[in-house]
Amino acid sequence: MTKNKSMRLNAMKKIIENRNVLTQEELKEELENLGYYVSQPTLSRDIKEIGGIREKYSKKYRFNLDVQNKINKGKIEKIINETNVSMNVPLHAIWFRISSEHAVIFANYIEKYLSDKGFHVMAVVGLTGNIMLGFAKEEANEIVRALNEVGLTRRSKSKNK
């Protein structure tokens, strides 16, 4: 999923949750006010993807958590079935805590920055802004040095001294 689509879907969820019910036209207008311009077919697909449902006797939409959970469960099951797992490398991790609205952008930046330097890393982002940067034990010291280059570890609030 592209960053723009992810951000658009999050914006749609917030609009539907805050307004509770609205028509596709109203939703499209709200999205345009936020700078997201989408066609009607894209809007319909997005509504389905986030679990928005149309009320039975109106053209208004609301967010249905049960539908979203079923969609997510199906997607997660598919992802699990298609995932290869390797657990033979002892991992080290660094945790970051930033605002949830910036977490994905920050994690993508750090992961790409370190990958471009030749490190094998993974960034895992939680819903509340927690980010875990995982890497092999052998690369720990070099990764900390690379993070020092961009000033990240100097801001550490670690209690391990």
C-alpha cells in the first residue's frame, strides 16, 4: 500500500468515525478539503477496504468495526500463509517512541537509511507510535554509530548506563 493511500484511508476512517454517517459525496468533499482527490470508483473501493458500510435505508455510510475486523482477519491470515519465518538469528532491537501520525514515515526513513548503508534491519511500527528497529547482534555497534550520525541515539532516554 502506498504511503498516500495509507494516509488517505486513515483520513477516511477519521472522517467516518467523527461524522458517524455521511454520503459518498460528503466523504469525497471532506477528503478534498484535506487534499485527497479520488475518483468515485476509488472512493468505493476505499470504503469497502476500511469496512465502511452503507445503511440499509439511506445512502449514508458508517464505520462497521465488525466488518473491519473480519477484513483484517482475512488479510492477516493470507499474510501469515504467505510469510516465510526465520528465527535462527539472535536479534537486537532499539525502541523509538514518537507520535503515531509520524511513526510510519519515521520508520520507513530509518529502515531505508540503514539499508542503504548495507545493514540488514527491520522496522516494526505499532499503532501508538512505538517503533522497534530489529537487527542482527553482529551489526549492533555499527548501527548505533550510523544512528549517531543522524543524531538519534544522542537523544536516548535509556536507563541502562
